[in-house]
Amino acid sequence: MKERTRTKLIQEGKYVAEVEVVFMETDDGWSPSLSLDEAYKLDKVRESLRQGDIKTALGFGPVFTLTPVSS
């Protein structure tokens, strides 16, 4: 089994967080997959952004604000 670290972007409303997660790669058909802890981490970041709790979300990685571009 191999483990690979990747950056996932989580968007909720006007916020985007960059979160590092570890994917597990195996020889079966369900690869790559996340561990339960990694999935919970993404859920925690998503919920924090949804509630506007930027301080908690920052504990998992950088957080950015999206700004609309008008033409």
C-alpha cells in the first residue's frame, strides 16, 4: 500500500481552504481512497467554513476569500 499526500480545495460560500490529505493506494478497485480520519478532517473544514469559523479552518491549512470578478 502506498500513501500519497495531495492538496484538496474545499469551498463553502466565499471561502476556500487548502487542506493536505493522505490518499491510500492499493491494488484493489477502490483505490485511491481516504482513511476515515482524513474524510472527517475534510468534513470538519467544510463545516467550519460554512459556519464562518475561520479560526478552526485555519488549523488545517490556509484559507482564502473569493472575490467576484465583474466584466
